[in-house]
Amino acid sequence: MIVHEKKDIRWTVSVSLIAAIIILLANTPLGMIQLPIIKATTVHIPVIIGAILLGPLAGAILGFTFGFCSLVSNTLSPTLLSFAFSPFLSTSGFSGVFRALWISIGCRVFIGIICGWLWIAFKKVNINKYISLATTAFIGSMVNTIFVMGSIYILFAGQYAQAKQVALSSVFDLIMATVAVSGIPEAIAAIIIVIPITKALFKVYK
């Protein structure tokens, strides 16, 4: 019983610490990596690491933290596309509130859930640890990009076209370009960061 309680406390403290890292990254330049062409976000990386180390529930909590930070950031410092991330900036009525909540928070929760269960599946089939980490990091990062950009296309295509000042027929091409130009470098960065950090932390979270 005492051992179980200690594990619960350790899990809670670990989730809290990683959540604090997410908040730090989301509110400082550390959350962005300058690549030759674009800036790639790193805020989803602690979500991936937490899901691998602590499981899908922790991943979901950390994904929620990431999403909430995104919501707050887009509300307080709005950009061209903040209407898709902040329910307070919705331009499409009550339904837009829920659509913005899905994109800012719901999509990010799924990063943690998918990575957590994916890592469990890899352990069960005994795949090489480096391959498993690289694959989980890549998929987790692409889940962030594809879920968010895909949801924007499905839920806010018209407003996206208006914000970008392009024809509605061009929105799909712009979304796919964003996935390729931004999503793939972010996924590669996730692999490079997740593997060494997670390998080191495995010694602590056996």
C-alpha cells in the first residue's frame, strides 16, 4: 500500500514537473527552434516524452496543458489565425467556440494519448528501443501538425481563406504545404530531442 502511494505521488510530481516545462516553453523563445526556412515549435516534445515515460493518461494531461497554453497565447497575443485557436476570438458564433476548443486543446490531448498507447504497443512486440522512440516521436509530432491543420481545413476553411486572402479552392494546397514545410522539420527535431532525453530518463522512470 505504501509503495503504491509512493508511486502515485511520484507520478503526480513527475506530471507536474513536465507540465511546468511545457508552460515555460510555451511562454519563452525556448518553445521555438529556428530552422533555415521556418521556426519549428518544441512545446509538443515534453508531451511526447511524458506520454512515453508516464503513460497515456499523463500524456493526455500534458497535451491539455500544451493546448491550454496555446489557447491563452492566441487570446492574449492574437495572430492572423488565432480565431481557430481561441474560443474568445470566434467569428462563427457558438459553434466556433467548440471548434476552436477542439483545435487548441482537443488535438493536443491526442498527442499524449496516441504516443502513450503507441509506446505500450511497441514494448509489447519488443521492437528496438531506438526505432520505437524515433517512430513515437515522429508520429507524435505529426499528430500535432496533421490534427491541427486538418481540423482547420475541415472546420475553418472559409475563414482561413479569408485570413490568408486566397481562394477557397487554394486552402487545401496551403494546408498541405504547411504540413510538409513545418510538420516534417518539427518531426525530425522531435526525434533528435526525444531519443537522448528519454533514454537518459529511463534510468529514473524504470
